[in-house]
Amino acid sequence: MKNSKYKIVAFLIVIAVFSGCSKLQDEDAAPVSAEVNIHPDGFLKTSSMDFHGKTIQSNNWNMTECQKCHGRDYAGGTVGKTCNSCHQLGPEACNVCHGNSKNPAPPKDVDGNSSTAIVTVGAHQAHLQGAGKSAGIECAECHNIPSGLSAQGHIDDLNIIEVYFNKALANTNTKGRNKAMMRAERINNGLDIECSNTYCHGNFTNGNNYTPKWTKGGEEAKCGTCHSLAPKAPHIQSQACFACHTVTVTPQQNIADKSKHINGKLEVYGMVRTDW
């Protein structure tokens, strides 16, 4: 009887042990996983000092750390979180760091500035879009355009974004615009830039060869700055521009066709002159 009692107790202990193991195995088969977040709370907030754009900028714009988790194409990688849902052209697209949805020219600049009084913003959009006086000029007509974020000459040192002036284009008659060497100089301790010897601002026959300041706004390109009204003699001394430049100017002295103005061609009575 005593032995039977011990056998029953031993049997119950075995049952309990195996029941416990069974329960543990069930829990291990479907473990509770916690999402691991290695980024600080403000990583997606543009106003935060922890905003990811600022973090990347402070790391000399090095994106390799991002690619380790999100993949070389930033489409998700090992973490399955894509960067491309916000950055539809990819986080290395030009207008992610500077520019807007229309083009990559500031504003904004790489620090988020939008004021044209700041040298890194200045007259970028006025040049690119024409500001009512021309059909605009392309970025490549002034700058060497980097082939990508890590291209030589783009971000080489000291966190400075470098887009060099395109001297090759400035020395040639590309699209008839730059007929002489364009020179850009920093003035006022680097707080402003002025350009000289540019076709666009009067380096042409009877022009004023005006030297505009980059951050001074539309006054630097108003009528009468690049060429006098009327242009210098031997040009006819009349302000009735429309009388000869019929396809370019209206009787109210407005530009009738922006593609006919600042285009490297002299058009008189609707015909292109080649002797100027």
C-alpha cells in the first residue's frame, strides 16, 4: 500500500514536469516581439535637433549608415522600412537637400533657408524661371552638375556643398548666352556674390556689361541695367523698343515673348541679325 502511494506521487510529479515543458514550448513557438527603434523621438520632426536631415548633414552627408539597415536602394533592406515613401525620387535626389518639388535650385538651401537675401539662396529661382524677362536658364549653364551625391567636387570636405561654376560653358557661346568669361566673386566678407562679364547682364554690343549683386533682388535686372534705354550709340536713340523689336517688346515696354529676350540673338523686325 505504501509502495503504491509513492508510485502515485511519482507519477503526478512526472505529469507536472511534462505539462510545464509543454507550456514552455508553446510560448517559445510564438514569442512576443517588441519593435526596436534605434532612432531618437525627433528623427522625423523637421523642427527637432534630432531630425534625420540634420543628423546626416552633421555626418558629412554620409548615407552609408542609412543603407546598412534600409538597403542600398533605401527600399526597406533588413528592417523592412522604406525611405522612398517620403522621398519618392530617393533620399539622394538633388531636391531633398536643396530646392523644391519643381526644381533643385534654392530656396530652400541645405540649411532650410528661403530668404533671397541669403547668399546660398539669392537669385537662383529668378535665373532658373526667368522672372518675367527671359525663358530662364538651366542649372548646367552656370554650374557643373554633380552626377550624384558622392560625385567628386560635390561634398568633398568640411560639410560644404560645392557646385562649381562651369568655366567651360562660360568660355563658349553655349546657346548664344555666355559670350565672355563669367566671373563670380564673393564680396562683403562672403555675405554676397556679384557676377561680371556675363552676356545675360549686358556683355554684348552696345550693352552696359552690368555687374549685378546676387542677393539684391529684381532691381539688379530691371530694364536699363543690362542695356540703357535706349542702348548706347550707335544704336538709335529711341525708347520705342517695339518699333524695331516687334516680336520681343510690346508698346508698353513689356516683354512680349520671353523666348526672344536674353536668348543670345539680336532680332530686328522679326529677323535675326548676325552682324552684332
